[in-house]
Amino acid sequence: MRQSMRARRKRGGALMEMALLMPWVFLLFIGAVDWGFYAYSLISMQAAVRTAVLYTSTGDSTKADSVGACALVVAEMSSLPNVASTGNDCSSNPVVSATSVVGPDSNPASQVSVRYRSMSLIPIPGLLSKQFTITRIGKMRVRG
């Protein structure tokens, strides 16, 4: 009889521990999901900027081609939320601009800037805000 009472107390203790720790485990899980989304957004943006700046640096006729850069960026970032894959003119999300600049070696270069605003995430005070904006800039010497 005494052994069954002890077993019940142990089961109740484990249940209490789980109930007390569950909010922390849930918070860590949500934080990991949000950090994963943030990392995936950063990787997608870097690939999109690289693709666009490689295109704009092919020659003098494309070094300031924002429309062509926009099409490449939208195609690269189509898996991210808040990016419309059709009818996107890159004036709202993502914002894409391609300009002709002078490179560090005094030769003509192309610069592509991409700004992306994320969807609303679950905010974690002190760690993650509800929404974030990422800006990436790529510059490359014109090859043509």
C-alpha cells in the first residue's frame, strides 16, 4: 500500500515539473522558429542581391536596370512571405534599386540595393521584435 502512494506522488511531481517548465519550452520553441525564419530570410536576400548584381554588371546597358534586377530578386525571393511573385514592381516589398556608381578602383560599377520587410512574427521581449527590415547592398565592377 505504501509503495503505491509513493508511485502516485512521483507521478504528480513529474506532472508539476512539466506544468512549470512548459511555458519556457514553448518560448524556446517559438524563438527557434523565429530565428530560423530570420536566417532563411537573410540567406534568400543575399542570394537575390548576388544574382541581381551579377546581372547588372554584365555591361553598360544593364548597369542601372532596376526592372531587370527587380525581376531576378522577386524570382529568387518568391518563397518568402510578403513577396508577391506576380505583378510586383519592387516599390513596396521588396524594394529594389539598381544604380550606376564608380567603384573603388575608379572604374564603372553597378550597385543593387534590396530592402525586405518581414511578416509579423511572435515577439520575444529583449530578443526579437515583431517585424524586422533587412537591407542588403551589392556592388560589382561592370565587366563589359
